[in-house]
Amino acid sequence: MSAFKRRVPASAHKALPGVRPCDLPPFHPLLSTGIPSFDDVLGGGLPLATSQLVMSPDPHSAWAHLMQKYFIAQGIRSGQDICLIGEADEIDAIVNGCMWVPPEDDSPGKPDTLTDDERDDDNPADVKIAWRYEGMKRFSTTVSRHASSSTSGAYCSNFDLTRRIPPSIISDSKKNGQLSTVPIDLNEMQTLIPSAMRAIADACASHSITNPNPSNRALRIAIVIPSLLDARSAPQLLRLMHNLRCQLRHSSAAALITLPPHLSEWSTQSALGSAMIQLSDAAVTLASDSLAPSTSHHGILQLQKLPSLNSLVPPSDKLSTLRGLGQVGKGDGHTHGGGENNLSFRCKRRHFVIETLNLDVEGGVGERRTAPPPAVLLSSGPERAIQRDEEPQPSLVDVHAISKPTASINVDTTATRKTPSEPKSRRKVAFRDAGGIYDF
């Protein structure tokens, strides 16, 4: 036995279900948000002991709540503990509205077998193309489900927006203590934030790294800021964010916080809003009102802050495929950084995906793409000038007036030269047989 063997307790090597290490040092354990493309933007997932702030300024949409549903559904699917804090009616609607996996994947421990392309009705697999293009890689604006898969178990499930989580699973999760809800009473504004902080402290205590008997499951904390909360409660929200950050640093837990639309819009335009972003480890904005109506996207994704726990540079800069900062560019095995891609999000029939932002076809799909007929290009001088918004210029040669195959020389005398020092214009000769004008 070697004398230099490191003696580490066996509990340190115990892997939590639904957690995998990061691909770069210091190899932090990651949790999946339930959205593979969003995991790619974060660098593989949300690291444990960190918090993610999601803002959606559009009052006519609920994109932040949709991401919260993915976060909760993935926790239930992976067998992790979930603590949901928010208004009673609001958190009940979020839990009951969570999506679920398709029937063929609805079995414990069974990995997902179908990909986005196989499930998406917009991209059927039976489309026939030319044989010369069959071996080419299919064009895609997002990442596949295999990028977030894990060999040790179900890391990121393939959820279907057309299916809802069965009520029996919700009731079983509440009975065995996997899912716990903490309703907030808006009538008691003085005790609103302190009660939320006590709930967070109690949930993190059982998952603390200093606990002699820690839980063998990771903890997901979902905080839904009530919509009726006004901007005057912002200082109390800063206390909540600071307390949450301190509790997460010493526990195997991760948090996802969503702000209502009026606070999301106010947060990007004030100093207190910037403080909330600084107190969180990662922050994104789902700006669906900042993009003109588009047929291919529902909004743009603004990255306010990316998780970089115990590192100077976020791992997303090197690991994210959608951002495009750490891709191999010249084939020599080295990474060459380039410009960062603009990101957008789209809600399909079955999936919510984050894609690279591509401009739509100018003028629509019905715009004419062919060149005008040659008759328009060979029109006479005055007509051509009207089409091009130019002044009509006299023709130098009248080809139709030539009746015999003889050469004629015409000199342009319309413009009078006032200065005799300038050279005269070139003479142009037109031939009947050649049908063109030649300069000599």
C-alpha cells in the first residue's frame, strides 16, 4: 500500500441522483434546468450552491413561470427535493401546470429515446432529399437532447408541453416529503420576507454540508415573487437574495427565482435592480417585447450574468455551443474565440427551446427572388431612366435608323465645352453586323 494514498471519507464520493460534474475544473456538480438548450447556455447546467434569476418584462406572457415549471418538473423526475415558495394560488397553478414526459418515456430509470427532431412535427424524418445531400449534417439552430444526457442516470428529461404531470405524482411527492410548498400571505407584508427566509433556512439545514446526516438528494428551491408585490418592497427582496446566497453556499442546493413583469422591467432601470442581479449568481431576461413580430422566434434571451463559482471566467464561455465563443475554428485542435451569437427563444408545440437568432426572409416568403426579364433591361433610354429615377440621357446611336450595312460615326454635341483645354470625348462607332458599340 502506497504511503501517498489520499484517505478520503466514503461519503465524499457519494453521487447525488440527477447531478453530474462540470466538464471543466473545478468540476462543480450541476443540476439540469429541464431545458437542454438553456443548460448549454449555462455551461452544462446550474451549479449547486448557486442561484438563477429569471426576468420577463412582458406583462402579456408568462415565460418566467414556464421556466419555473421546467425546473420543478425536472426535480420531480430526477427524484430530488423541491421547496416552492410563493403566493398560495400562484404556486398551486405552477405545480398543477407542470409538463411531463411522453408515455413511452414515463417509466422510472428509463432514458429518453427520441430526440427533438424525431418528436417535432415541423421537421419530419421521412422527407426525401437528393442523394448527394443525404450524408451532410442537418442544419440546426439549437442543441440536441443528447448534449445534456448523462450515463449515470436521468439528468435532463425530454418533457412534452402537450402533457401535464399526473395528479397522483404530485400527491405522492407531497406525501413522501419530496415536494414542499411554502405559501406567502400578502396581507402580512411585515412578516412576508422573514417567513420566506425561515423556510429557506429550514430547507437548507437538512442539505447542509456540515450536517452529520445530510440528505442523499439534491435540493431545488423555487421562489416565485408575487405579482402583487410593489417596488417599495425591493429593499426587503435584497435581504432575501443576500440570505439565500449565504444559505446556498453551505448546502447541496440550487435556487431559481422569478420576478413578475413590473418588477422585471423596473429591475433593469434602477440601482436596486442591478443589486439584485449582483446578489444572484446568474441572471437572464426573456425579452419578448423587444423583438418585432417574427414567425420564427418569440423573443430574445439577454444574458445579464452567468454562473462562475470559484472561477474567474464562466465555464459557459468555453462549453456553450449556442453562444459560439469556444468553438474550434481552424481544425488545428485549438479554440479560436469569435463573436458571441445572439440568442432567442421559441415555444414550439412540444418543446421550449433557445436558439441562435437568425433574421427572417426579407419581405416575407412570397417575395420575388428572380431577376427581371431581359426586355426590361434592354429598354430604351427614357424608359430606363424613369425606372431608375434618373434624368433621361440622349442616345448616342440610333440602331433602328440604320438601313444599310455601312459604318456611321456620331459625335455627341449636346454638351458644349466651355473650356477648350479639356480633351474631347471619344468617338463611338456602331456597326450594323456586329450589333454593338465599340470604342476606338
